[in-house]
Amino acid sequence: MHIRTGFTLAFDTNGPTAMNLLLNIRPERRIDLVTPEVITFDPPVPAKQHVDDFGNVCTRIVAPGGRITMSADFIVADSGLPDDQAPDAREIPVQDLPNDVLVFLLGSRYCDTDKLSQTAWGLFGGVAPGWNRVQAIVDYAHNRLRFDYQQADATRTAHDGHGQQVGVCRDFAHLAITLCRCMNIPARYATGYLGDIGVPKDPAPMDFSAWFEVFLEGPEGPRWYTFDARHNRPRIGRIVMARGRDATDCALTTSFGTAFLARFDVHTDDLPAEGAELAQAA
């Protein structure tokens, strides 16, 4: 299948303001681009790109002051299959984990493992390790939190969310990640596009989405598996933009100075293959 996706964001700044943007898809998905992924800026500004320590494509700009608008619109080929499931996947002993995975066992800005460790072991210590334990954690986070877009809070940690019992998609991810790490299961944060493909259309305006991944030993060896504590069901058409320890590493826009969000539009829709072919030809 083909997915047409992109965004238009606008910010108002009081003067020249440095910004870091994680608005490109991950390098692993570039092979799936049907049309070029190009971020345009109005007014035009110089942009430099590099790949950060987590493998995300980072774009650096200096907003000149006043209104700056950034946008992209492109088409990605996708398998059309839901998230992989591996019910027999097992946990990997800490001593056998790859070195680069160990960081995803540690506490981080929004994943305060020290405050939830006792809770995690009390809830999940008796659950069979592996996929079953991760799914039990996802079920718990899904039921513990109530989704409320109006209750978004950029300072809310996993422990805060657990106590307040409300949040947005990032809070669901942070809580599940933290509980997994408390149980010595590596877990990392992921964010990107997730359209209403194969599910009833959400009447709320489209947004970027957050989910998480865990490192388990599956039928094909050790690998990262996708879980979604907010939706708690396999989904079709995830397009990852950033991965990291938590939302700090995956902030899609970071401004080093005051920047007021003036416009926020995201679109993600499945597209008939013939439509993608026409767009590519154009």
C-alpha cells in the first residue's frame, strides 16, 4: 500500500532563534519513499542535517524572527501489514544484551524508574516473563491512563502519569517504557506518523503519535518489537520519525528561545497505488 503523509507547522519567534527539528522519517524508511521527502521553509532559511546518536535525522535552522512555516508532503510505500506479533518471544538476560541496548534499561528524564520499581515488581513479578509480561504492562498502562488531549503536560513523568491517571500518547508510552525497564526489559520511545488505517477514523484532528519498542528474543533472533499502550492493538502504517530514551530525545521541534506554535497540521492517509503512481509521474 501507499501512504501520503506530511505536515505544516508554523512558529512565531521574537528574533533569530536556533531550532533543532526531527521532522524527517528515519533513514531505514528512505528506501520506501515513492516521492521525495523535502521540508520547505517559508521564509527560506539555510538548513543543515546530521544523524544524531540515536540514528534520527536532525535538521538545524535559525528562524529569522516573526512567522516561519515548515512543511512536507510525500508518499511512502508500506507493507500494509499490522505490527509484528511474537507471543513466544522471551526476555534476554541483562548480561547477554548487546552493549548499545543497555541504555534502554536506565531511568531517563520522563521514565523515572526509581519511583516505579517497587510498583512494577509488585504488579508484574508473578507474570510469565517475555511477551506475556510486556503485554500485561501494556494492558495495565492502557487501562490506568485516560486519554485527554486537553490534559497534555510537557513536564509529566511516568510516575506523575501513574498517579494522575491521565495523559496523551506520550504519557502512555512513558509509563509502559518505565515499567518494562523496572522489570529489566529494554524499552525505547518512538514517535512518528500513524494514520487511521484499518481502524475507525478518529474525529479529532490528526497528530503525530508516540508508541514504544521492546527488545526481546523472537523466532528470528533478538530484535525490537512495537507496542502501543494507548491503542493497545496492532496497527497498520506506522512511519517512525524518531527513536530514543524518551520524549526528550524525540522532540520533533526544539527551539533555543521563545517560539510560539501558530499552526499545526498533520496528514496521514492511505492512497490507492494508482494515485501514488500518478503523483510519482508528476
